[in-house]
Amino acid sequence: MEEQDKILQEVTSQEYKFGFVSDFESDSIPKGLNEDVIRTISAKKNEPEFMLQFRLDAYRKWLKMPIPDWAYLKIPPIDFQDIIYYSAPKKKPQYESLDEVDPDLIETFNKLGIPLEEQKVLAGVAVDAVIDSVSVKTTFKETLAEKGVIFCSFSEAVKEHPDLVKKYLGMSVPTSDNFFAALNSAVFSDGSFCYIPKGVRCPMELSTYFRINAAGTGQFERTLIVAEDDSYVSYLEGCTAPMRDENQLHAAVVEIIAMDRAEVKYSTVQNWYPGNKEGKGGVYNFVTKRGICRGESSKISWTQVETGSAITWKYPSVIMMGDNSVGEFNSVAVTNNHQQADTGTKMIHIGKNTKSTIVSKGISAGLSDNSYRGLVKVLPGAVNSRNFSQCDSLLLGSTCGAHTFPYIEVGNKSSIVEHEATTSKIGEDQIFYCNQRGISTEDAIGMIVNGYAKEVLNKLPMEFAVEAQKLLAISLEGSVG
Amino acid sequence: MLTIKNLRVAIEGKEILKGINLEIKAGEVHAIMGPNGSGKSTLGNVLAGKEEYEILDGEIWYEGEDLLELSAEDRARKGLFLGFQYPVEIPGVPMVNFIKTSVNEHRKFKGLEPLTAGEFLKLMREKKELVHLDSQLTNRSVNEGFSGGEKKKNEIFQMAMLEPKLAILDETDSGLDIDALRIVSDGVNALKHPERSTIVITHYQRLLEYIVPDCVHVLYQGKIVKSAGKELALELEEKGYDWLKTHSL
Amino acid sequence: MTLTANKIALSEKYTELFHAHRSMLDAGSSSLLNRMRDIAIKRFEKTGIPGFKNENYKYTNLERVFDKDYRHILEYEQVDVDLNEAFRCDVPQLDTHVVLLVNGWYYAKNQPLQNLPKGVVVGSLKQVANEQPELVQEYLNRQAALSDDPIVALNTAFAQDGFFMHVPDHVVFEKPVQVINIMRSQDAIFATQRNLIVVGKNSQAKVIFCDHTMSSRDFLTNNVTEVFVGQDAVVDIYTVQNQNNQANSVNSSFFKQEANSNLLSSVATLHGGLIRNNLKVEMAGEHAEANLYGMSFTDKKQHVDNFTNIEHAQPNCLSNQVYKYVLDEDSVGAFAGRIHVVRDAQKTNAFQRNNNVLLTDSAKMNTKPQLIIDADDVKCSHGATIGQIDEEALFYLRARGIGEADARMMLMNAFAHEVVQNIRVEPLRDRIDELVEKRLRGELAYCHSCDRH
């Protein structure tokens, strides 16, 4: 028993592997937030008037909002006046080849094991790399353009496609939605925009790598994905962040709109810096992600693997407005050391015959707290709707916590909602069985945890699944032997 | 190959093994019989290195090494195999990955390169035939949804893959019908080798008709009360374990 | 803004009432009761009457029922209830010691109970607190004071009387005590009732609470019951809620279990207005076991909310919760169940299930099962379903020639029976089965002598 505890402790005390600071110049504005700062951000980005108004409107609402306190999290006070709300690489690069890219950036990607060169070749993945909130490089744009797919940085979209942005911005996540969404709406620096026209099946997985960089800079991304009738797109988001001593705030917003029979698959691997073993540093990740199935028979699925961040506050949601629309949420959340995660989803059934499924696998180790929080709401008009939720928690060691907070609200007689949750520890007999076949305890834990999370990992696109497995292993294995 | 001297073992403060002495030479097959609760499975688990047991006294020497000093995985890598009475299910972990990891861990320990995918598949095909293991089973998660018989066959299949020096088969016959019993025994016999030894733990004499032991030990209330040749098994079958009660006093 | 103002005004109404009648509350009450009032009213003031914004009252807005004008029963009033006629809330073959409480007060005409085992005391909390304070002192408010629920604090501030029972160590009290709570008044009234049940080491006891109304007016009852379950003790608490549809109540029960004790709580809600049942269990000793059951059958505009909180404070305990609802017409149900396994409460087994059937599109069910787990060697699970009766089973029965209505009834009875069958007092089990069946048939399931609902 004691031996096992020791190994568990060693196995779970793996240090963050991707910690480093890349060193390239930033163009920052002074710390703090007020209407002038917002005007400056908008001006620096040469935005049209409607964007400025959107930001100011959000800011004014934000001022009146309290910071949410209902999550099972201990959030240290955040001084919102001590944050730099805009920073961008000074050189506005327009590269054709990688040779022109800042060598530091290439180095950064190399350390992550995802060099851009390989990325370009990799299974037709277009990469829109966001470093310090400004899009640096977009590839495969031409291929996409042929199909009429728009995939560009948010700033570019504001310039090139203002009508689309104006039409859809804030549709899924209104500025008044919550404290962090309002903050993002006021100050967001950049992000991605993706538009799939009618009847188009996007020919490649779209992906973005996010990075937090310049010290003391908050990161406020905004992603907007619009899928017109009968279209399909699979979008990947992955992130990893450099090691830092001071906490960094990340408040992103992702909005998805799916029209008739459209399908959007959104996958995330999140590995922001979680802080060190003593719980010092680490990213505060307050994210609002929401999709609206506006059209009939449309489908939005969220798949996430969350291993990083000191604090995660994130509930990717689906509002099923269209009849027969479908929402999915698949999640693996790993917490270790002093990490805290309060994550889950909201499934709002409005249309008839709507279906949603929730699969959540929480894994807690060290001194961490890992909570699932989810809402399933079936409105009276959403007749014949179905939801099935499965929320499992796995505990590694006796000093962590695993919590489950589902909310289920049903308002008609023809719908069926089922929720199941279990909590268990990793099986000693499973570890012994592996040991007896010559497999070390550390490998056994990695193997069992990956097996436990498999149902969700299988939902990820192939190239991401591999990365996700590595991340799970890194989060929980590594330092032994 | 294996020498056990005065082994005393307790679990949760209760003494289960009360001074076991046993000597097994290379190439020998030993059967350990005894009624339920006599400590048979405890002996198997202690040899394999399960941690919840408390060793009160005694020594175990395996191939000239102090076995009690080794971790469970190192015992396995050094060729000690335990065929479990109740193989545990590990959801989500494909059998193929599991056995591949296991085989390559054994090879790494011996300083060998890992098997290539092709070599591995070939080996697996060969060994599966040996125990007539349904090919589908290796695509499933470890032991998940296997019937009792399939689990036991799977244990023998893994033994064949790993070619251990000392195999301990804990109640491998329980829950098997006569055909499965023959298949499992054939598998065990096929692996017989002058350098390899086997300990067969069983409640019934039935299995010993197929796997003929060199020596039979009767374990009763934590002690080996009688050791003799294979004929002892028949005697036990005839007289039942009750016979021991009077006999051992 | 006006909402907030209303809320403050509403809460002030109760604090003002308290201060205006302080001397009346204290008069004749033991100092054991009086000494806790000041802290309690302050505690109440802090939160006030909880509205929707209060996470614990998310699905039940108490402002609605607390906002009505009631006459507050702050002293014993003579209400005539004919004991002989009154109960008859009789359960055939159920042999019980019957005590009556009217509008929250121990009925003065209760006959002294005969043949109680040695040392057993059953009576009025007010009276026992005055006459035998040593039986009350160590238990009163020991659990309730730890609650942050403002309604419990309000009860503590106003508490004067209620049911009291003391069973000393090593006594098997075989015959159940049946406590009949009656609300009867020609005007709308607010009653506060405070109960205390102490069961000593290695003892056994059973209490059946029957909540009734004998007039069809607006009522509000704020009821708090503290139960202490001693080491190795076995305690059954059954509650049958069967009041008129304007009778609202908040019932908060606290159970503290010592090592190796066994608790069974079963609540059947048949008729009533807005009913909120809070149930808190603290597993304070190892190897304790708690089985908690609830069933609720609602129609019209009924609103039933069961809110449970099981705290596994010690290792090796078992808790098991099953709550079932059948909701008809415009009724609303809520269930919130929390299992909290504290750090180092290893080898905990904690299970919870909530199954619900909606019979109409205007009925609503909200459920919020929660697990808070801070120990790893545990087996915990919860499951919740909201749906209809199994159509396949229905078809199977019809294919065997059973008419649809009967088949439905059969399946719903079976659905409820899973909860009913756990009642350990056989005649009561049969009686509740019968009441449930009547209820499901749409007949009024009141007992003979109750007034029309």
C-alpha cells in the first residue's frame, strides 16, 4: 500500500514539460482598462465603428457585473487594472515561406515538437498560429479559398468580411452573457474566423495553436465559426504555454453557429501552464464556448482534453434551437498538484426531437480539485428530446477531490433524460495485474488512465488523439525511472 | 529454481501461511492442492509480489536471488508468471496493446530490441492457435466481457507469449468445461521444457490427469501437511479433504 | 431593485415579529430554548427568506409562501380535536402509541402513554425542557445550529414546543410512536414546530409522523426535527405528508449517527401545497448505515422539493438514497441530493438515485444530484432519470391482454413500490401501498377523518 502511494505520488508529480519563454519583441500598450484603452485597441486594429461600439457596449455591461463565485474554485483576487490588454508582435509579418518567420517563433514550435514545416505537410492541416493575440501565419488559405471557405484571423475578417462579422458576432455569446465573456468582448485582440458556405464539406481539419507569451499580457481570443446549410467543418484548437511565475489571465470566447443540417466538430487540447508543484503561477483559464444549432438537423459537438491551467472555468455548450438538432460534449479533464478545474457543459433543448449526449471523464491527482458541472434543460416545446449523461471521476491518491454537480430541468412529458455518475479510485488489482506482466506501475497508470479516457479520446481527430494521449501521459507519468 | 524456507505470511493481521517449505527444480511440475481457504492463492500472490501481504518470516530464493527484494514487475521480467484465478478487467485498454507492452518490457529487460509490428503479429498468431483463442478477443479490452473460460485461455495465451521460467497457475481449471480444460492443459504441456518449471494450484485432481505433476503437495491450514508423487492426488480425490483433518492431527 | 426591496421588507416582517413578541416567546419556555433565540435571529437576518438566487433554494421560491399574511401561533391555543374521531387516521393492524400535535403544539388533551419501556420519555418538548432539562440540554440545537439555512434559524428563534422523545441506552422500543401533526384553524396561520428525538446506545425506536390538515385554509409550517442515533442504535423515521393543497411547509430534519448505527428515513408526500423537505445526515461514527427514501405524487399546482445532504465524516459508512416522483398536471418537483465524503473518510459507500415520471407537458422536474468526494478509496454513484413509464413494458402487459389503463397503473405502482417496500413496519407499508394506489388512480388519498382537500 505505502509503496503504491509513493509511486502514485512520484508519478503524479511530473513537472510541466513545455515551460519556456520565447523572446521576441512585443508592441504593448500600458496596463489597465478604461474606455480610452478600448478605443486605442480598436484604433490600433483599424476597426470599423460597429466593432468599437460592440466593445464599448460590452465594457459598460462588464463594469456592472460581479465576478462569478458559484464554481467549486478558489479564485485569488484578480486586479483587472494590472493587466496589459493589448500586445502584438511589432513586425507585422506577411510570410510566404517559413524562412521569413521570426526564428524565435520557429524555435518555440520546435520545443513543442510541432514545427511549422511538418505542420504544413501534416495531413493537410491548415495552421493559423496565434502568438500574443495576433495572427502570424496562415497556410492552406488558397486551397480553402477554392471551396469558398473563409479561414482567417479575426482582424482580417473584420476588414475583409465586415458584414459577416457584424451579422454573427455575439449571436451565440452576447456581450452580457457573463463577466468573462463581457471582458473578452470589450478587449479581445484577435482570434480566428471561419465561414463554411452552403453545401461545402471543408476539405481539411482547421487548426489553431494558441500561445500566451509576453509577460503580464492577458490573452483574449475570439473565435467565430459559421457553418451554412449542409456544410461540415472540423476545427481543432490546441494550446500550450510557457512557464511563468505570475498568474496569467486567459478569457477566450468561441462562438459557433450551425444552420440547417450543418455539422461542426470542435476539438480542443488545452495544456496551458498549470503552475508549479507548490501551486505557484499558472494560467487562469476562463472560457466561454457556445454553439447554437440554429438550423434543423444541425449538429455541434465539443470534444476537449483539459490537462493544463491553474484554474479552469469552462462550459462548452450547445443550444439546440432547430428541430432534430444534436449536441455533444465529450471531455477529459486532468488535474494534478494544486490545479483546480470546474468544467462541464450546458445542453439547452428548445427544438423538437433534439438529442444531446454528455461524456465526462475527470481524473484528479495530487492536491487538486476537479469538478464536473453541467446543465441539461429541456424546454416545454422540446418534445421527444433525449439526453444521456455519463460523468465519471477517477481519483489518484487520497489528497485530491472529485466533484459532480449536474443540474437537470425537464419541462415536458415526452422527453427522456438520464444521468449517471460514478467515482472510483484506480484499481490496485489492475496495477498488480500489469506488474505481473512486467509493466511498471507508472506505465500501468498511464495505460489504465488512457483506457479510462478512451471513449473521449476516440472522438478526437487522429493527429490530435496521439497528442492528447501524450498529454495525459505527461500530466500523470514521467518522473519515475 | 525456487526454494521457499519457513514462509509465514499474514494479511490484515491474520496469519495465512504458517511456515511453508518448498523446493522446485528446473523442469519440474509441482501441484499444490488443498481445500478452500488453505492459503493456496496466498502463496501464488506472495510469489508474484502482491503488496497487501505481510511477510512475517522466512525466505524465498528464485534462481539464486532473494525474491522478496524484487518488485512485482521485476519478478515478472525475470520469468515468474502468475496465471490469475480471477483475471481483472481493464476497461479501455486493448488486449493487443497490453500484451505488446508486456512482451517488449520483457525484451527490454533482457537487452533485446522491441519486436517489430510484423514480428509481434506473427508471434501472436502462433500463440493464439496454441490455446485456440478467438482472434476477436485480442481486439477487446483486457479481460473485459470475456467469459470465464476465455479469461483462463487468455492467461495461458499470455504465458505462451512470455515463455516464463516459472509459471504458477492459480486454479486455472476452475470454471472450465472438459474441452476448455483439455485446450488449456495442452497449452501448458506444449510449453514444457527442461529449463522451465510449473506450479499448478488446484482444488481438484481432474486437472492433474492432463498436466501430470512430478510432485503433489497438500496445503492445509497454512501448512504443507503432505508431499508425495502424483498418486497422492488420487488418494485425496478418493478420501476427500476431510481425511486430512484426522490425518494432520 | 424592487425585488430586492421586497425581499428585505419580507425578511424584516419576520424579524420585527420576533422582536415585538420576544417576551411572549420566552414566557413559559425553558432557558434552553430562550438562550438560542438571539443568535438564531441574527443568523436569519443575514440571509433572509431565500429566493431563487439562493443556490440551495434554486428550484423553490419560498418568498411566495412566506409573503402571505398569516396569524402567527405564538402561544398555546385551545383547538378542539376529538381524539377518538381524529385518529382513525388509523392504519389497520398498526399498533402504535399515538400523540397529537395541533398547529405545532403538543395537544393538551393527549392521554399519558401507557406501558412505555423503562426510562422512555415521550411528550412535549416545552414541558420536558422545563421539567427534565437534563434530557434536552445536550441535544437541543446541537445539529440545527450548524446549519446555514435561514429557515432553520427562523425556527430556532421562534421555537417553543413540539414533539420530544428520549429512549435510554439498551432499550428496544418495539411499538412505534405515531405523531399526528394537525393544522386546524379558520384563518390562515403560521406555525413553528420543534422536535427532538434521542435514541441511546444499542437501542431501537420507530417514529411515524403523519402531517394532516383539518380545515382548508392557507397554512405555513416551519418544522425542525433533530434526531440523535446512538452507537449501535436502530432508528426508523417515517413521514406521511397528506395535507390540503394550500398547506405549505418547510421541514428540516437533522440526523446524527454514531458508530454502527442504522437509520431508515422514508418520506411519502401525497397531498399538500408547497413542501420543502430538508434532510441532513451526519455520519459521525464508523460503520454507520443510512437508508433514505422518498416518494412524491403531485398534481394541480403542487410543488415538492426534497433536499438531502449526506455527510460522510467517518470511514466505512454506507448511505443509500432513492427518491421517486410522479408528477401530474401543473405540478413541479425538485430534488437536490448531496453526498459529501470528507478527506480520509475511506471505504465509504454512498449511492443515490432519483427517478421521475412526468405525466403531462405542463409538469416540471428539476433535479440536482451532487457528489463532493475528497477521499479516494470510495464507491460513490448517483443516477437521475426523467422520463415516462417504460413503453415496452406497457406493450408487453397489453399484449398479455391487460387494458392500457390498468397496465399503466400496474407499472406506476411498481415504480413506487420500489420505495414503499423498504418500510420496515408491515401494516404501515400496506397502508402506504394502498394510499399510493389511490393517489395514482386520481382518488384523494386522505385518511378517513381528514377534511376535504
